[in-house]
Amino acid sequence: MALDVKLGVSTWVWTSPFNTEEAPALFKKIADLGYDAVEIAVEDPQLIDTDKIRAELEKNGLSVIVCGAFGTSRDLTSDDPELQRNSLIYIEECLKIAKELGSEFFAGPMYSAVGKARMIPKEEREVEWSRAVENLRTVCEIASSMGLEIALEPLNRFESDLVNNVDDVLQMIEDINHPAAKICLDMFHMNIEERDPGLAIRKAGDKLLHVQVSENYRGTPGSGNASWNEYRKALEAIDYKGVVSIESFTPENKELAGAVCIWRKLAEDQDTFARDGYTFLKNWTTENNIEN
């Protein structure tokens, strides 16, 4: 039985920051490769013209996921109220973009700034956790007012000291205590932090809104040592019917590559990355015995 999902790919595979002018050529390429969906990474909301992008999505028959980018100026856990405010403003802008483009949720590690990984006292961490919970409850109220949800993404220990695995994100959702708070799981981070990725997916259950995939080294799906059969079995077990989207990053943008620590090319070129990734994932959705 085929895994009943849509296959998607992130704009980060090719470009950063994504902007409206890139949509016609990039969306046509993504559709021609066979993908059902595009995951738009919104780094700067001012670069996004939703009317024009929605038209290109419709022209190419693509559904859309909107995800966020949380640098040091966007931090819901910060001691600086201005940084918290910046993050809330940015998230609300992204929620509006998601609504206008037809996405049902906004995804990403929006609880804190990416790269905030420190050894701090338990009391300080509890304060930051509480700030994240309180601010995300506000985010959920905004999202709910638009008919949307949020998908919180755990990051590995080198990129966050707050939410690293499915148990962490489930605890955060419990503390937020709002029906709009849900989960995004990224295979790259799971391969580092989860003892049993399949069990992690099962724990997420019906709270899982979005799945991002790449190999253990951020490379093309099927080219590394990720446990693809276990992921598939777990997604089948929870009857996941959303998008499975490749998230990796172009090494051509030096600032982005440096931020995600990609120091070498991961494929012959980014088109080859996306083409081979699609071929593997298409087989993975229908075959029960993918290697690994």
C-alpha cells in the first residue's frame, strides 16, 4: 500500500532569501521535477508578494507550506522585549502570508533563535521556557483567529538548547495548552536527537502537521544512512497524509551555507539533488523494502 502523502521541496535547496521574482522559474522547475508542493522559506516577508506567488502556485499546480527563519533578532525567549516583539511581528506576517497563499499552518523553530545553544542554569532555562510558552500562546491565538495552526520544529542540540526532540515539543505543546499548537518533525534533527525516530513519529501522532526530510548529512534522500523503512512504517502507523518535504540548503549562498554549516557541495548541483531526491522519495512512498 502506498504512503498517501504529497512530496515537496524547500526553496532553500536553490536560493536564499526567496523572493517573488524567483517564483515563476523556480516553481515551474519544481513542478516539472514531479513535486506536488513547494515549501517556501520566508526570510524577509517584504520580499513576498502573495498575489503573484499564489498565481504561480496555481499555474504550476503546487500546494504550499510556509516556514520561518529565526535568526538572532527573532527570539521569543530573549531578555530583550524588543527582540520578543520583533519575533511576534515577524510570525504574524508569516501567518498572514500562509493564509493568503492557502497554507493551513506556519512551521518552524519559532520558540527561540536558531543557534542559541548554551549551558545555562536550570532557573534561567525555566524562565526562557516560560517566555516561549507565553509568547507562543499568543501566536496560537493569532493563528487561530486566521483559521491556521502552527507546527513547532525541534532542532538538534547544536542549534537549540530549548527544544531538541519530540518529548520536548510535546511538553511545550502541553504547556502552551492551545489547540493550534502542533508539530513539524525534521529527519535531519531526529537522526541526531531521537533514540528511536519511528517511536518519535508515533508519539507525535495526530499532532504531526509536517515532515521534512534529508539524509543524515543533509544530503540527497537515499544517499546516506537514515532509517527510511522505519520512518515509513511510523508514518503509516499514524496515518500521516500531509507533505513530506526535502529540506536542505544551497552551498552557493555563502551566508546561508555558513549558518547551517554546509562547507561542501552535497550533490553535483542543486537540480540533481532535487531530481534524485524526488526519484528516491517517489519509490519510498510505494516500496516496502527501501534499503535502510
